[in-house]
Amino acid sequence: MQSSSATDHNAEAQAIWDAFNAGHPIRPPVALGTATQFFIYNDDLNPGGAVDWERYCTDADTMLDFQLRAAAWRAEHIAPFCDDPVGMPPNREAWLVRIDLQNFDEAAHLGAPVLFLPGQVPDTPPILAGDRKHALFDTSLPDPLTGGWYRRAHEMLERWHERLAGQPEHLGWPVRIDPFGWWSGGPLTLAVTLRGHELFTDFYEDPEYVRSLLDYLTEVTIARVRAHARFFGLPDPPDSLWFADDNLSLLSVKMAREFMLPVYRKMKAEMTTAEYVKIHLCGDATRHFGWLHDEVGVNDFETGFPVDHGRLRRELGSNVTIHGGPTVMILRDGSPDDVRAESGRILDSGVCGGGRFVLREANNLAPRTPAANLAAMYETARDWRGYHA
């Protein structure tokens, strides 16, 4: 049974999201992103690092059990500081679990070995470094469902189906497996992962190679996304598209438009029926948001830092959704007063114009972020009266 304070919180959170989604916001919703590393390095949830990355990523039972524990921990310890429901799944229907492929799956799909280094998130080495730059072109395209690491992912999925057939609930709520494999970290970011930072020399010395590599990776991505959409019974092509490409922040606008605009247009044309799409871009990438909006149809941006929030709103207009807020460094290392000041500065910058702003960390909470700082950000949003001053 929920306490009266949890009941009040949940009612308020529901009202905030309902108003936001209806286009009549009461105040900016607050969201908090907690990637797996937030829980792996959580001393309360994972004392002594009992679950390490290799065990988590390779053992199906460990991954499932850890995700369920982490989801319940978040519902108790993170939800009070954002507009998630306390004590229940974020969607108020079921605990959502997913075969967690971190950010290595696309490179591992193409044959890159996964490295589990002490104290680091899983990663892959650049398999196209040096004179191996053309190695992928000499091989056949991987099977979109079972090539590389995806074979292991689907074997883990089979184990989860066996487990959940006999254990369909967790803490009184159903458990639902979310689809995987139909999202992309971005073709440029994948190209850098495979080739290393030699790729940025290639842009000048061998631009046709860069185009060929991006075309190859885009074809692989489209085939994988659509195959997984069919596998999980989703529309083919999917009726929405959300992708990232964090290395876009390393290109000039001129070079990004020349090399990446055709790629993104192809992805959108073949990977979704949606008119508008969503993108996640960390780093100093906001100089690209204008052409992404105008020429690709991106209408929903997750930002990192640095970001001039007010200028971004003026450039994009009032109908574009922007997610952003204090940097993870301020949230982890600052004082509650620092967090209040920065949250207030952002909310007052003009970014809330039109009501399409979601306040969140920029971007993904760092492990061991103090609860007092999360409370300070949430309280600042709850006290903000910009829509009804």
C-alpha cells in the first residue's frame, strides 16, 4: 500500500505529464535518466561490485535479476525526485526489461570483440584501424538477427522467456520484455568506433572511403532495425524513429551536411513511416539542430552540454521538444544551492517558451549523485511559475 505522500506525488506527476502531452503544461516535467552504470556502481544496490559488467552482459539470469532489482530501487529512490510514479513501474503497467546491449552491440554485430576492462563500461577496439580500413567490404553483410553479438542476445532472450513463463510478476507487477535491436547509436558514431579517430583524417584524405563506409553501415543498420521490428511484431518499417549520433559534435556544419544529411534522410525514409523523429546528441552539437529539424524532420532533441538553452529555443521555435538541464557534474559534485541556481537559470532562459521543455540531467545521471541535489532540481521545477506568473 502506498503512503499518502507517494499517492500525492503520483497524482501530481500524472497530471504534469497529461498536461504536457495535451499541450497545456502546468510546469516543466522532470525526468531522470539512469543508465546501467548508475546501478552497477551503486554501493547500496550492488555492494562490493558483486555484479560486474562481464557477468551482467553475458549471463541472462544475472541481467534479468539485476534489471528488476534496479527498476524497483529506482521506483523507491529516484522516482520521488522526478515525475515518475513512486513505488511502481514508470509506465504504471509493468516492469520493463530489455536485453541490454549497452553501446557495443552495433560494432560487435560487425565482428568487433567486446572488452570488459576493470572499472570501465564494456567497449570494443577499432577493427578497421590502419591498413584494415577496407576489411568490412570484403565480407558479407551480417545476419540482421543473429550476426555477431546478436546471436548471444537472442539466446539470452530465449532464457528470459523461459524464466518469465514461471515468474511473470515482480513485487506484484507484471514483467514485460521490451524489444531490442531496433535502435541505433548512429552511423557516424559506429564508423568512429570501428575505424578509430583515423576516420577524421579520412574525411580529408579519402572522402570516398568515408562515404562508402557510411553507406555500408547505414545498410547494415536498416536491415537490422527492420528485421528486429518484424521479429518483435512491430510495424515494418517502425512508426517511430529515435536514434543518436554523438560524434556529430566533432564535425562542422558544412561537413555534417555534406556527409551525414544524405545518410539521415535515407535512414528516415527506410526506417520509419513517421514524419517527425527524435534524436539524442551529447556534446556541443546544437549548431546542427537547425538543419536536422528543417531537413531531416527532427522535432524532439535530447541535449547534453554545453547548451545555450534560450538561444536554442529561439532558433528552433516553440513547437520543438527539448530535453536538457544541469550537467551531470553539477548534479554530482555541486551543492543543492548550485543545482537550484543552475536549474532556475535554465528554466528562466526562454527554453520553456511554447511549453515543450523537459527538465532532466544533461545527460544520464552519474553514479553516486547525491539525493539532495536531485531534490533541489525537482523542487526548483515544482516552484517555477513561468507558465502562470
